[in-house]
Amino acid sequence: MKLSKRMTEMPYSAIRKLTPYAVAAKEKGKKIYHLNIGAPDVRTPDEFYRAIREYNVSTLTYAPSQGIPELLEVTSKYYKGKNMDFEPEDLVVTAGGSESLLFCLLALCDPGDEVLTCEPFYTNYVSYFYETGVTFNTFPTKVEENFKLPSKEDIEKAITEKTKVILLSNPGNPTGAVYTKEELERIGEIAKEHDLFIISDEVYREFIFDGAKFVSFASIPGLEDRVVIIDSISKRFSACGARIGCVATKNKDLTSIFIKLATGRLAAPTLEQVGAVALYQMDDSYFKEVNEEYQKRRDCIYEELMKIDGVYASKSAGAFYTMASLPVDSADDFARWMLEEFDVDGETVMMAPAAGFYQHEEKGKNQVRLAFVLNCEDLKRAMFILGEGLKAYQK
Amino acid sequence: MKLSKRMTEMPYSAIRKLTPYAVAAKEKGKKIYHLNIGAPDVRTPDEFYRAIREYNVSTLTYAPSQGIPELLEVTSKYYKGKNMDFEPEDLVVTAGGSESLLFCLLALCDPGDEVLTCEPFYTNYVSYFYETGVTFNTFPTKVEENFKLPSKEDIEKAITEKTKVILLSNPGNPTGAVYTKEELERIGEIAKEHDLFIISDEVYREFIFDGAKFVSFASIPGLEDRVVIIDSISKRFSACGARIGCVATKNKDLTSIFIKLATGRLAAPTLEQVGAVALYQMDDSYFKEVNEEYQKRRDCIYEELMKIDGVYASKSAGAFYTMASLPVDSADDFARWMLEEFDVDGETVMMAPAAGFYQHEEKGKNQVRLAFVLNCEDLKRAMFILGEGLKAYQK
């Protein structure tokens, strides 16, 4: 009576695999600064809760499989404001960015087909590669270069005859990289020459620092039929628990497959869609305020990290992660030690060891991903604890 | 630039494939009685909405991947009251019964493995067979026998060397069958002899008529390691739009794979879990009342159907579906015609053609699945319209 090979072999999420140690630490009364997971402390706008409170139906029925029309409408409007030309009928509402990726991989790849992505990549992608039976390959990007994309030739070296899709997150998780128009066009050219689809995970679209401008794959002419956008309200509106995302594409055949998939699982949650409508109806000042807050946090964590002996961190241009290399042999061992053995006045820090974000795990062996999702004061305290921890660990 | 073979070949849901015709009919001002989909008109208990309204958090964070502890706790208590011995740690909360099935198939089967189920089966299972790359085979059950399970020998005829799992819904969707303890033991014996898992979809557990007693696969001794229960609050509490379900098993290795899968998609929706906690805390009088209402509806639809010339219907023992064979060549054509061409004073009926519920589609060609999810008055009116429609169609 054996369980499946595919799931037995699937690795645990690198972001959450230390959770049992965190639980044990909390049971001992330790306070933990959670920098391991992109769960912001920013307030979910009241508009969300209010819309749900005021939604007055006697029976909570299935929403339409494609999503409630009001949500398709406001999401389309939001995209048009971002120079992304999606009509309501180009969208399918999903149970978060996670289901969006599942739908994309199922719709674009058969088992054995290959996905090309950059290294490091968002580690949870791997779960979906296993679930859908696709393989993956990577081209390298480097912390010293702030994770910019390599040359066309270097990317093409990683393409095989099985490659079907290029998958990128932009702004990058875990890299914090924000790709320039020129970088997107480079990918677009490769996609056209090798007849590939592009899945662009843009859930951090609003988190762009230093006055840079975000360019979406959906606004690059000539790629309309090849591009699918993965999106989610989780980070944008600090509503991770809502589990509302979407897929967006101008490729009609693809949309019709997405609808078929959406119909198979009946619907995304109704109330959360109602709340999401209200979020998209807020005016842009919300984004401005949140963006400023995250830029402050980015500055704060970067400065504090660079003060610690032997630590090198990337200065994130977007999203809310920074990758840091630490003066340890194994960031995995160190991160566990921080939870199990170390504290400063009863407080410690939880980080995501970065090996799981690499295809070649040894490349990320001494790195961690830090999510700057806490306010500056907490971040400073967390970085102080990290610094003290490193000193103690090295002895 | 081709989309995947697996998704291109996946059929549309038999329950919703007529939706475009229903939309067009509504646009013309027709009123439609929806008997095609198991979306009850019964009120979702106020407890659900109240708990969500009163849940006061500033940031809507991810729930724990396994589910919020309170929900695991009350669900475990609910099971124990049903003679199903599940502890909180035996459960993983899912985004509805749909995700439960996805998790089960991924965890138990590799691509090419086979699932054995009865015919007719719940048609949406097929979407998940395609998504997970498993094949399926069936043994027949018959409307004239109220869909009881065939003999051990007849079931074993459908087992192949690829068979890994027996999947049954109990009470049955679309059959309305409720299996006896003896029938469950028969399946259990087969599972042990052929070393198979049993996935038991029990989302209609509370809908049992004529004073019968429901027996769960989880209460049959000796099967603990082989049985997984698929569950959902959708039908139980008339909360389809919440998308909250769970998987339950005593097999620890399997639970640990479920947790890995749950972690990959991060979490099920938070607010809906909070609402679900309140639902499970209600006392049993709720179920009694709802059960009486559905029994009345079952009686009502059965009586009305049997009055129509040439119609034969099963008398459902549970769930809220009845299968009816109609005096037409193609129930598919007829159901579409009812939406496109027919009405009585501007009203018509939508049904799920049953061919998609069969592996051998011709067996269900003249059958429809009717969900008795409307009150008796509406059901009577709908059956009147169906009768008139049949008369007009036969001319």
C-alpha cells in the first residue's frame, strides 16, 4: 500500500519547513520575528471587511466559476490603469496566485514538458512542478548583480527541446529584482524564437522602489498570445488570507481552458471575492502610502544587514524580500539553530534558508530569504538579534 | 504554440456545460428553475455570517496550511459524534471537496494509475482524473436497482493491474444511493484483497431519508489505514460559496503528504474557516430540520416525476439528486432545447444531462440528474414544466 511517488518525492516548502521548530520555540515562550514568510503586518483595508459585512444574502451559493462579474469588471479596470489591456472576459478568478500557477502549468504543459525559470526562483513553484509532472531548468542570476537577467545567449543555453514555458516573477520573489523593458523584450524575443509561452508572476507589481516604473509582460507588443499573468490580491492589499487571485491572458484558447479548469473546481470563495471588489475600488493613494512604507522597510533592513560582519545583501528594487548571504556553512542549520538554541531576551528570528530557492542547492547554501514585512522598529530589532546570533553561532 | 493535450482533451463539466444556453435564455427574460447543480436554496445559518462579522483582525493573514486549530478541533468533535474516530491531527482543511479530491489523487496515484468507481459517478471527478493523469474504470450500478452495489465478483471484474484506489460517493451523487454496512464491508474486503485505498466522498452524510442510518467507511474496523474521507461544509450547511472542505484519514503517512500539499498552496481562506467553526458548533437540531426538508423535497420530486408519461426515476435514499430516464433519444439535446426553445409562461427548467456521469456515455444518454435543491412549490412547478416540455418535444 504505497503512496504516490510524485508526492513522496516532492520536497517540503523551504519557507515553512522550519515551522515545527518555530512552534516548539513558541511553546517555550520565545517571541519570533517572522521574516520567513511574505505575510505583511500592514492593515488589510477596512473596505474589504466592510464589503463582506454588508453583503447580505441568505444562502452563500457558489460564485460563477470564472469569478463574480463585479470582480472581473474592477480587475479589468485596474489592469487598464496599468497599461495592461485585459477585458473582463480575459480573466479567470482563482484561489490565490497558487491556483493561478496550477492552472497555467496544467494548461500549457503536459507531463515531461519543461519550465525554464531563473535561479533563485520562488521555491513554492517546485510543489506545482511535482503536482503537474513538469520538469524545470534554470539560468543563473546573481546576488552581486542584483539578480538582473543574463544575456540572451546565456538564457538560451538552458533551453532544451522539452522547454515549453518561461516562468518569471517580476518583481522577483525572492530576488527583489525588477526587470527593465529591455530585459522583458529579451525574454520576449527568446519566447518567439523558441516558440515558448511566458508565465509572468506579478503579484508584487505595486512594490517598486526608488521611483522606478514597473513594466508588465502584458504591455510588450507582439507577445499577446504568449503571455499569461499570474496575479493575486494577497500582497497588493495585504489580504493573504483571502485566497483570491486571477489569471489574465489575451490568448482566447487559453482562457477557455482556464474556464474549463475553473469549472472543474466549481468556484473561488464568494465572500472573499466580494471583499476584493471593494479593494479594487479604492483610489490609488492606498498604493502610494503602502509603497512608501515598504521602501522605508527595504532601506532599513538593507542598512542593518550591511552593518553585520560578513553579511552581503541585495538591495531590492521591488517586492518585499531581500536575499542575504551569511558567514555560515549552512544557512539551513543556522536558521534552525536560531529557533532551537538562540534568543536575545527571549526573542529570536525566523528566516527562510535559500537552498530551496535554487535548482543547484549548493549555490544558495549560505543564503537566506528575508521578508521585510514588519515595521522598521521590529526589523531593526530582528537584525540586531540576527547579528548577535551570527556572533554566537560562529563561536 | 500548442496548449497541453491533457487539458485540451478534458471534457467540460456535464453540470455546467449548458450554462451559456441558460445565460442566453435569461437574457431573453426567461426564468430558469436550476435543477442542474447542487446549489441548495436553504439558508446558510446566521452563525456563519455572524462569526465572520465578529472576527476582528486588522490584517487578514494566511491561515495555517493545515487549517485553523479551532476548525480542526470542532471538525474532530463532529466526526466523533458520527462514530468516526478522527483527531484534529488526522485532518487537513481544504478549499472544498474539490481540492480534497485533488489532494487524494495526487497523494495516492501516480500518472497512469487507475481509479475504480461506480457508474454513474459524480461527473466532476473526471476533471481531476485529467488534471492528475490517472485513468479510471467503472463497475455498473442500475437505476432499476436504486443503484445498489453489485456483487464482489462483478466489482472485481473491473479491477486491473493498474487499479490503486476505489472512489465512491456515499450518499451517492448522482445516484442518491446510501450504502449499507454490508456493502461497505464488501468494498473493504476487495480493498484488502487487492491492496487498494478507498476514497469515500461523504459530503452528503447528513442527507439520509426514511429513517435510515448512515454508515461511514471510517467506522468499518480494519480499514483505518486504507480509508480517506473527502468532506465539505458546502452541502451540510448550505454554504457552497465558502469553499471549505477537509480530508480525514488515520494513515499518518498520508496525512503528512496532505500537509505537504496544503503547504504548497499556502492556506485555505481564513474568514470562511472562521465561519465554518461556528457552523460546527451549532446543535444537531439544525441537521434534523434540514433533513426533513430534503426528505419532503425528495418525496415531492419523485411523485411528480413518476406522474409524467414515460419517465422513470430512482427514489433517492440520500443526498439531493435523483436520476431520471426520459422518453427522449438524447437528454443532452432535450435539455438544451428546454433552455433555447421552450417555456411555460416565460419559465423553463435546467437539468444536467447524465451521459457525462457515465464512462460508457450511451448508458446515460436518455437520463438526466435533477437536484432537488428548491422548495416543494418550485419543484412542482419545475416538474410541471418538464412534463409539458416532454409533450411538446415529442411532437
